[in-house]
Amino acid sequence: MFTKEDVEILAYQRYKTGEDYDKSVWFLAEICVKINKNVKNGYDIKPLETDNLVLLINENVNGELLTPTKDETKELAEFIYNAHPEKSKLHFFIAEKQLLLSEISKIIKENRKNH
């Protein structure tokens, strides 16, 4: 897994890009919906919370990450936007979820190799 320092470094890198608020919200929503589609109880993972995770990959995931629809992403993006998180927190949550999604992706690829 990844450390808090990994999250902080990635969050700082995102901050340095100067990405606008709306794009950050959309990106966070997209990552969260992708996580939710690929993990059992994925919808327990909230976009604006830090998670300690023990993950189980969904049975319908077969070697590749499932991709969300634009409507699924839009719905979560609206929720995040309406919560008005501070931009610095957005960067932190995006970094955390990116690292989490990377771990999920590794697990999925390993499972594909083992089958």
C-alpha cells in the first residue's frame, strides 16, 4: 500500500499544475466512480473522506478496470461540487484516490495473470 507521505507528494504535484477547481472536482469524481465500479462495497468509499481500506475486487472485473459512464461521473461530480471542498483538500483526496486506484489496478492485473 501507500503512505501518507506518498499522498502528500502527489497532492503537492497536483497543486503545482494549477488545474482549475471544476476540473479537479470532475477528476476526483471520475476516480471515485471507477473505484466504486471495481470494488465490493466500493460505494462505501466516499470522495471527501480518507479511507483505511481492505479491498475485495468485484467478481465482474476480469483483468481490466471497469470504466464508469459519463452520467455516473457527472452525478458524483455534482455532489462533490455542492460540498464545496477547499481546493487543497481536493488535491489531497485526488492524490489518495489515484494511489488507491493504482493499487486496485495492480490487484486486478495480478488476478488476471493468476487465472
